[in-house]
Amino acid sequence: MNRYLDWYEQGKLDLEKAKKDLESGYYEWSCFTAQQSVEKVVKALILKLGFTPWGHSITNLLKLIKKEIKISDELINKAQVLDSYYIPTRYPNSFSEGKPSDYYNRKMAEEAIDAASEIIRFCENYILKQE
């Protein structure tokens, strides 16, 4: 059984959570959750294409898809930004001092959500397409 829709739907919920974190001022969590939302939706697309996704790098996951679907460099660039939020948004030892919330701001969270939304829209063109 291919569970790509489960991955897709959870990714969409994660994007909504990222927006709530933004509005609550949890910018580091908004950035991380935006990354997670895209990771799940990209994995949904990979599953729909019949492949097995592995890893957490959106950039690498998109490169796997690039063998089947044309993906712009701009989309890859947005994935790279989101990948940079995977670890340091959560762990204090990612920085020489301070906690993650000291290093993230509203603008960064908004950009993460915008990047996530764009990549998700791209994936939806293929995930929701009826065969």
C-alpha cells in the first residue's frame, strides 16, 4: 500500500503549524516546521512516483525527483534555505552561545513559510494529478 497521501496531508498540517508558530513568535520553530512540512510533501511525491525516499535533506530529495520531473534551480535554492533550518533551529549547541530563539526572527520565518509554500505547490501539481 502506497501511503503518499498520508505524508502529503501531514506535510500540509505541518505548514499550518509553521504559520501558527510564526504568529506566536516562535520563529525558530516556524523555520523548522516549514522545513518538516516540505520534507514530508516531497517524500509524498517520491512515494507517488514509486521510489523510496531516504534522508532529511530536501535538496537531495528534490535531486532524486529531478530524474523524473524538471525542477528549477530557484526551487533547489529554496530547498537549500529550508535545509539550513533542520538542526540549528532546535539545539542550543548549534551556536557558540545562546539558544536557537536568539538567532531567528520574523523575516526568516516568513521566508521559510514562503519557500515551503512554493515547493509544496510545485509538488501538489504532481501529487494531486489524477492519472
